[in-house]
Amino acid sequence: MTLFKRIASLLLLLSLSLPAAALTLNDAMSALGGAKASGQLGEMPNGYLGVVEDNGQAAEIARLINQARRAEYQRLAEQNGIKLTDVEAIAGQKALDKTPPGQYIQYQGQWRRK
């Protein structure tokens, strides 16, 4: 089997293993506001989104956005010579502060409406 055929076969297998309605990061970003407003997702003090109530694609939205956040936090930590956990904590506090009333935040390990 040629290298081209191997790569084509691998790509075909990978595409078949993905869910038919897989979200992209852009899809997740577009859906984030609604998911937070409906109480499915909330902000956590560690700088990441958490699933409050998994209806539909909440877990996938959180996974994609958290993956992007972690990459950005890692970049900022390396750029500024500080620990990743410090960047996460700073970002988490900012996210909690910016969360509008009525949406969920995690406080002392419990989900609460702000």
C-alpha cells in the first residue's frame, strides 16, 4: 500500500469515528452564551467552564472551550514566566467577577446562581 493510500485510509477511518454533528470551537463559542444563560454551564474558580446540567451538548461545549482556554493560559504562563495554576486562578477570578447575575458560578465546590 502506498503512503498516499495509507494516509487516505487513516483519514477516512478518523472521519468515520467522529460524531456526525461534531462541534467546532467556533460552534462552541457561539453556543456558550445560551448554555450559560440556560444554566447548563457555569464558571469555576480555576478558570474553566463546568457542566451544571448536561442537556444536549453542554459537555462538548465546555470541553472545546476549556481546551482553548488551557492553551491560552499555558501561553500566557510561559510568556510571563509564571505558573499555569497562577494564570488559571487569575482568569478564574475574572470570569467569576464578570459572570452576570442569574448565571452559575462554582463557589466552594458547589454550583450557585450569582
